[in-house]
Amino acid sequence: MYRYDEFDHDFVQARVAEFSDQVKRRLAGEITEDQFRPLRLMNGVYLQLHAYMLRIAVPYGTLNSRQLRMLG
């Protein structure tokens, strides 16, 4: 089973911070929905019938029990 290392952790933290900033800018009205759409789609957030769906990426296709419980 793949073991996540410091690179993986840092990469995920950077992506989370980047998308969080994009969401804050959208909520503050700094960017329009049309500008935000490609950003949210690249991050797996889809609008379906007036509600958002989040696509979860599982790096290397493996989850440990702690990660699986976090998703639940």
C-alpha cells in the first residue's frame, strides 16, 4: 500500500489552500460565476439540480481506515 510522504501532504495542503482562496473570492464577489466555473470544475465541484456534488479524488486509489472514516 502506498504510504503518503511529506511531498504528498504538502501538495494536498497547497491545493486546499488555493481552492479555499478561490471560494472566498467568489463569495466576496471578486470573481463571477462564469470565472469561478472552470476553477470549481477542475477541483471536482459540480452543480447538479441546485445542489453541489463533490468528486473525491483518491490518490493512487488507496485509502486507509482513518481516511475512509473522514469521508463518512
